[in-house]
Amino acid sequence: QYALNSGVRRYHVAPVLCQRAKVAMSHFEPTEYINYEKLEKNINIVRKRLDRPLTLSEKIVYGHLDDPAKQEIERGKTYLRLRPDRVAMQDATAQMAMLQFISSGLPKVAVPSTIHCDHLIEAQSGGEQDLRRAKDINQEVYNFLATAGAKYGVGFWKPGSGIIHQIILENYSYPGVMLIGTDSHTPNGGGLGGVCIGVGGADAVDVMAGIPWELKCPKVIGVKLTGKLSGWTSPKDVILKVAGILTVKGGTGAIIEYHGPGVDSISCTGMATICNMGAEIGATTSIFPYNARMKKYLGKTGRADIAALADEFKQHLVPDSGCQYDQVIEINLSELKPHINGPFTPDLAHPVSDIGAVAEKEGWPVDIRVGLIGSCTNSSYEDMGRSAAVAKQALAHGLKCKSKFTITPGSEQIRATIERDGYAKILREVGGLVLANACGPCIGQWDRKDIKKGEKNTIVTSYNRNFTGRNDANPETHAFVTSPEIVTALSIAGTLKFNPETDYLTGADGKKFKLEAPDADELPKLEFDPGQDTYQYPPKDGSGQHVDVSPTSQRLQLLEPFDKWDGKDLEDMLILIKVKGKCTTDHISAAGPWLKFRGHLDNISNNLLIGAINIENGKANSVRNALTQEFGPVPDTARYYKKMGVKWAVIGDENYGEGSSREHAALEPRHLGGRVIITKSFARIHETNLKKQGLLPLTFADPADYNKIHPVDKLSIVGLKDFAPGKPLKCIIKHPNGSQETIMLNHTFNESQIEWFQAGSALNRMKELQQKSS
């Protein structure tokens, strides 16, 4: 206890002393304990009610029910009221989440919560220089987050600490935990057997406020792994293959649960990689069962006490024999080949052996301009070791990378350890530039100088997403996603036409040689080097802490409540834009240079839907103003409608809002006067975010009705006075020639979510309930 209170970052406890004892959730919260007894009790109540074997996902989700005895449970249909164990927020989303929490009026968070500064550091010159520059440019935001964390009891990871998901894996995730995070790749924690779910900031506020959190009861897709990983095939290839099978929306509304004998051939951090990129198939989250690889990782990261406790409760941390999945996919790891997915979508899967020929056929550039390894998906010690093993072979033959090459360590701990163990030196020698411990180019924080915007080029990354313009804001950059070792091999060769399994390179001596499949330790032989201490503990009493938000700030803005529903139908709404094709949260609320405005709702609203393609003219950020008949930028048109008191709607296509969890994509249309978003289908997180902000996310009862609405039409949503769960709403389409037609729209609102709409937002409703209670 003395060691913990003194701030010691790593400690070991004899496992025999921990069994059935109180074990802290993390080193940083010594008085917040893992409660497996409650998990066990809830599981037993639900198992008796359902009278059937349970999947692992069900055990952990139902084990966190607010009322396991009375909660209605039906996969894919009922809404569950849950009590997550903790909350994590990255700095770009934490700004709005903390602003909403401040608006709630509550004095302190109800569950352990943390803020992680990883999104605002731009990759430019190298780790140290970029970090210094970020601290200077973002001082106002970092100060706000640090002081808000201190006032409201939230732990603060300073810039340079690392990427949120790597920090969570190293310190906070554990078998059986339920963690929600304000980033779509929060499922990374499933690599340690936790149900870790990405959400918007308003959901995080619910949990931090001590309110039961709502989630539609997930279906469970089982992925049975047989065989064994070997050679050039890596954990990344598992999820690249699954993405090719399920597509970007195939996991929507479901948890992906991996099981089978092949699981044991994957390291803990490899399992995290697979879970992390499950966000790309729309899954609620992904998870692996507790096993020896997790136990080994827990021990190496100073948490042998948690592993010992998990051993005691292991029957609740693995699926029941005979449990049933809604769908089963089987993958033989022994037959799985290295994959590379892209461009422009993470589910376009190709074996590495085929990509060169496919690229030539499709007219994609085969010369690789930049190879980038790291990110929250692939920045573990094992990842860096396997990349270094490839690089070392090239150096032995006098070769360096033909492509530019960058390395992003996942955390300060990883950075310090790969420096100590020589991996960083090898990667620099082969031509690599080691960037800051942050998201960097993965999220568009990349000051790229080697091409001009509009120049057609190819990059390969070990990241998770490759949407148009995501990495460098250039719509002509063809981004491909693969494993770090394949990125390294391709960067050395400089071309997509190289297959490291079969092709040869020519050394500096003119002799041909073939790269051997990389081999590296999954964990360091010595202890991890923790590096610099970058964590700020919240004080026991933060009531005297001042949180400063200047009224003239261009980066931070206190929130004003949204207006309540006026009790009437939404009549004669204009259509701001009818979107053609894919519309991710990157299209709705771009990242990159816009990240600096994540704490200022009015300023960031100037990027509303600027990436979406208008079906009327095939252009981005050009829509007809129905009142003036002039074409102009989307945000300007929305602001004009708001000024004139005119309500408006957006019409979208399939899987609208896929990608990031950023709730700004829901806050912005609400702030600028939007009322309804009508699509063929929604991505899960975005649909929830829209509901939280008092918007109506509706879907066509008949997807073909998408074609009946034209950008010049007016829409009326009728039946809102009788708005009820499961009851469709009518939409009257008024055409310019005076004709009308009626279509039906579906929704997934439950009773409490309808109250969010009526109150104007979920936060407004929370305040109403607080006032009523007091």
C-alpha cells in the first residue's frame, strides 16, 4: 500500500496472497477493486433465468447488468441497462465529454475514469520535436483537460504517454472488465478478455454520472480459430480476413467472440490487434477468452495479482461448453496467408501474393511512397520486434528502405523498451523515422511534405482505417492496411509487386537473397522499461480546483443546452444534402487540422459534412441553398437555414456514420439546426450519438425509397405525438411540382431514448431527472 501511495509504477505480489483477496483494478487506483464476486452472482442469476449455456460475451455483459433479475434479455432486440467498471477518453473526444460533464453539474465522476493525450500531436520532424511543438500549440487544451481531470477525479495521462488503447492494455484492461471509451478502437482491450466498447462522449457522461448505460443487447458472432499461426502470417491477417468476409457493416449490433484451439497460438497483444480492428466491421466489440497468453502479459506488466484472481474465477472468463452463436465463421490459421486490405476501405481484402497484379489491373500506383508502422492496432513490443527482424536482414545485405518509413511506438513504455533492446536503432538504420508516442498519421495528424494534394500515390500502413483522405487529407492517396512486418518488407522493396514469401531482393553486393519469416519475442526478456512517468493522479479533493475556459477562446467553448422538442410534427423541412455512397464520420466531421477545434462546438461545426458527396452534382462541400438557389459550402448553407429559422434534414446511404466514435458528427448537425437524418442504415455508435443529441436517426422501411427523395423536396415527419418504441413514423415528401407521396420510416428508439428527443438531448434529460430527484 505504501508503494502504491508513493506512486511506484510497477510492483509484484505473490499470487497466493491475492486469491479471494481485494485486488486493485490498476496500480493507479489502489482503493478501486475488481469485483468478480458480483460478476459471478449476476451470471448465475441470468444463467438460471435463461436456462442455457452462455457465451463469454454474454457472461461479461450480463454480469454487468443493473438489474439481472428483471432485465429483459433478447439478443439484437432489447436494450440492456449496464454498469460499466470504468471510462477512458482520448484528448480529442475528452474535451467535449468533460464539457458535457461540467454541464451536468455533478461534483465528481462515479467510476474510475482517465484522459489520454494522444490525438493532438502532429507527425512532422520526429518524436521529441513533435511532442515539444504539440505541448506549445495545445497548451490551452492540455491545461483544460488536466484541471478538469483534477477537479472531477479523472486520471490524466500527459502528452507523450502513448496511445490510449495501448495504455489501457498495459494498465487498465483485465479479464471480465467492462470498459467504455470515447474512441471507436476501445475494443483493443478485448485482447485481455474484457468487454471494451467505443462510445460517444454523452454515453461516457452517463457512466461517469453513475447512471445505468444503455446498449442494445448484442448478438454474438463466433469466430472459431483452428490451426496455428506461423511464418509471415500474423494476428493482423486474422482480422483482415474477417473484414473481407463480414464487410464494414457485417458486425453491426454484434460482439465478435473468438474461440477454438487456434487462440492459444496468438499472443495477448496479437489478440488486442484483432479486437482493435473489429471496429472496421461495425462490431460492438470483440473479445478473446482468458488464457495463458493473457496471464503471461498481465505478469509482465506488473499485474500478477490480477492474473491470480482471474485464475480463481476462470470459469466465468471463458465461454460455456455448448453455447450458441448467432453466426459462426471458421478460420484455419495454418492455411491463412498474409493479407493487405484496401485502398479506400478496410474490408477490400487481398492476399499479399495477389496485390501487385490487382493493383496493376485496377490502375493503382504500385510504387510505395511511404510505409508506416505503429498505431493503436500494431505497436506492441512483438510488432516492433518482428519489424526489426525484417529490417535486420535487409541491413545485413546492405539494403535500406526504398520507401520513406515511419515508426510510431504505442506507449512511452514501448518506446523506452525498444530503445533499450535495440529495436529502435535497427529501424532507424534501415531508414525509419521514430515519431512521437501518439496517433499521428493514423488519424490525419501528419504534416506530409513528399507529395502535393491531388497527386496519385500509394502508402502501406499497419493502421486500421484507410478511408479516402484519412491519413494525409489527399483524396488520391491509395492507403493499404497490413501487418507491420509486411509494411517493413514492402518498404524495403518499394513496391506492391513484392511478395516476401516467394520473391527475392538484390543485396548491395549484387547477390539475390530472400527474406526469412520474422521471429521475435512476444514480450521482453527483461522487465518493461516504464520510461518517463507521465501520469497525473487526481487529488482526493478537487473541489478547490479551478477549470478555466476563456469566453474568447477559439478552442474551448462552454455548452448551451439544445432546445426542447416543441410537441409538434417536423413539417416542411429542407434537405441540406442527399449523400451519395459511403459517408463515414470522417466525411461528416473531418479530423486532421480540425482536431484543434474539438472543444469548440461552433468553430468545429464549420467542417459539417464537407467530405460528403452531394448526389445532385457529384461534388463535395457544394449544396444548393433552397432559399436562394445558389450553391455553396454545406456548413454555410446550414447556418443560413438556422438563421432563417428553417429546420433541415440529411438523406444518407448504407452504414451512415461508420468509423470513428466522434460525437461531433452528431453535435454539429444539431447545433446548426438539423432535426432528422434518414438513411438506409446506420453504424451503431453514430446512431446512438445522434439520439443522445436530440436528433431523429430514421431508416427507410423500404431501402428503395431512398430514390424517391430528391434534394429539392421538402419533408415532413408526422406522428411524433404518438412516438413510441417499434412504431414506424410517416414521412410526407413534397415535390416542387406540388405532388406528394408518403413513405414509412423505422427507428430503434426505446422509451428513455424518446425522452432524450423530447427533452432536446440526453444531457437535458439527465438534468431534468436530477432536478426532479432533488
